[in-house]
Amino acid sequence: MEKHINHMEYMEGMEVIKSDMLEKVIDAMNGYDYNKYTECDVRAALARDTLMPEDFAALLSPAALPFLEEMAQRAQIETRKHFGNSIAMFTPLYIANYCENYCIYCGFNCYNKIRRARLTAEEIEKEMQSISETGLQEILILTGESRKMSDVDYIADACRIAKKYFQVVGVEVYPMNSDEYKKLHANGADFVTVFQETYNSDKYETLHLEGHKRIFPYRFYAQERAILGGMRGVGFAALLGLDDFRKDAFATGMHAYLLQKKYPHAEIAFSCPRLRPIINNDKINPKDVHEPQLLQVVCAYRIFMPFASITISTRECERFRNNIIKIAATKISAGVDVGIGGHSDGEKKGDEQFEISDPRNVDEVFKAIEDAGLQPVMSDYIYV
């Protein structure tokens, strides 16, 4: 792959959707001047029953930071109104870490000298069996982005195995065409998560130097292709800290908002990952996103899109995760291992993507949810 490939032009085999959503999101983000918002704008946004994008913009602005307590209270009311006391639990399972992309901030990038591995169908089954014995009924299947080493059939097989053990199966893999998502769905996948990483296409180009991931619009339209492929739900995220986090959070919210309007039946989910320590992280000059700002982003998502699921990952520490589920998050991971293998008795086969901050097992997270007066839910979906 040559580095001069235009990051805005589709490569051969990539499905093109006729849509102007990308332009709408990027225009909104480019026009977002968060320093223009005042205390009055924030108060007005918090007073509204239903927020418009302009209100969401105000809640993400620096002017909203002094209102964190009010935002948290409003977010908590919205969360309880739409989700009750329930907190869904899941765990991610990395089945392969081969990658064909050169993303300079990622531990899996193709030039990093790490142990690469790919689980066989038998090993996947063993891992899933072991995870299901903890009581979890939702799993998220992840791979590195390599069509060669983790092709669509391989991921579809993993979904089929997962459906034997879990009620809810999610995938977080490389973006696919809608017919490929249809195949995953037919084999048991319920939802697809794709991190855009950053919505600033110029910055995106400097971070993604080689591989299919370099193509910005193909990644952007992944959620829409997943819905067209029959997926029940889609997840959105920017990796906060890669670029201006307020603009990235605003673009993420707008992307989800516009997709929800276009496909009202689709379930929408947000993740709120912050950049974690990885190999070569010093090369990209990460922009620090501190806990108050992370809380602000999570609460703004909740108030803007009250029905959306919000996941809080083990990139965050135990204390923050324990607190955010009382306010706005509705889904939490537990018993996490971001290497390849490691859930069953066997030895871990491949290296991790990043360092986690919360190593608690399923029982410990379950108890923490109960101690917070909330109800741990192993599956939020019933097939009839």
C-alpha cells in the first residue's frame, strides 16, 4: 500500500452509499465554535425537554464545565427514565490481532513488533464456553483489521459459535460492505461498533498512513451499511485525545443523531474511549482529556440522545466506572482481557492492544453494580 493513496477516495471493492451524511456531519463540526457559548446557552439547553444539536453543542462547550453537577443530575434522570436501574454487562473477546493498517497510535499497527495470533474455531469455542460460565450473556467479538488473516467467513464462524453461548453478539472488526454485514447478521451478530477515531479528516490522514482504514468515508458509512445489512444496533465513538475532543465528541453525536433520524428503528450506542498508553504513543502528541471533560462528554451524549446505550470500558479506572454507571452509562465490561486468548485455562497467545485500567472480574463488577443500588443485567434482549 502506497502512502500517497487519497484518504477520501474509495478503494476497489468498497461499497459506496449515496448519502450526504458525511458532508452534514463534517460541516457541522467545522462550524462548531465551542468558545462562543455562554452560561445562558448552557442553562437554556438544560431547561429543554428535548435537545437540538445547538443545545448539544452548548453542553460540550467550556461554558458548561461549571454546570457539571446539573448536567450529571439531568443525565441521571434521563438514564433512569429510559433504562430504569439496569446496567448491562458484557466482555470483549479478541480472536485475532493481525492487522494490515499503519495507524500510528494503535498497539496492533502492522509495523509494531508484537506477538500476533489468531484463534482457531476450537479455541474460540473454548474461550466462549469459559466466558459463558461466568454468567455473561453478551459478548463483543474483536479482531485486528486484516481481511487476509480474519476474513468475513472466519468472523461469521465466530458469530455462529457465539450464538450457542450468548444472547447478544456484537462485532468490532474492520468496516465491511452491507452484504458482508448481512452474512454476519445471518450467523448471529446483533450489532456493530466502529470507532471513527477522529472526525477531522486532515488529522485522520496523518494518523492512518497505510491500509484500508486510511479511507475516511468508507469508515464513516460503516454503521449505515451495517443497518442496511440487517443489524439491530450500531455503536459510535471517537478516540478522545487524538484531536480536539470537543469537536470529535460533537461530530460523534451528530453522526449518531442523523443516522437515528434516517433509521428510527436502529438502536444507537456510544462508547467514550480515551487514548490509553501504547507503544510509540509519544509520536502523536495526545491531547489530554481529563475526567471532568470525559464526564461532560458522557452526560452531553445522554441528555442529547436519552435512548442511546452508553458503554464505559476498562480504559477507565474502577472508581470512575463505579461512578459513571450511577449517572449516565448503561453498559459496562467485566473480566476483560485485551490480548488474544486468556479467558480459558490456556496461555494467552497474542499481545494486547492497549493497557486496561480496571482488571475486575465478572463477580466483582456484578457486586459493584449491586452495591450502587443498580441491577446488573446479563442480557437486555429476548428472542421469541
